[in-house]
Amino acid sequence: MKAVGRIGWIQIDCPDPERLAAFWSELLGVEIDGRLGSPPQFVNLARRIADRDTRHGRSLG
């Protein structure tokens, strides 16, 4: 069966996005790619691959 779609990103509302991002980055094998806000309100995750042109971001915040 062929896939009919792909999830581009997931956004999770939480009180501590930095801590949650660390958890998900370890679980999914991705890296923290960026942060928005001070203190961070959003933390982006991206795949750990050599070819950065194909990364897919995820936002936690």
C-alpha cells in the first residue's frame, strides 16, 4: 500500500519545551535545530543526517 501523505511537523504545548525537546530528540534520533523566544517557547527538531537539504523540522512549544 502506498502512503497517501506525510506529516510535515508536530507542535506540542508544554510548560518546558527545552526538556521535552531533549526527550524527543533522544527517542526519535533527531537533533535540536533551533529555538524561538527567550526563554525558548518553541524548540525545533531535525533529522540527524549529513544531507541537510532533506531535513524535516518538528516544533515543540
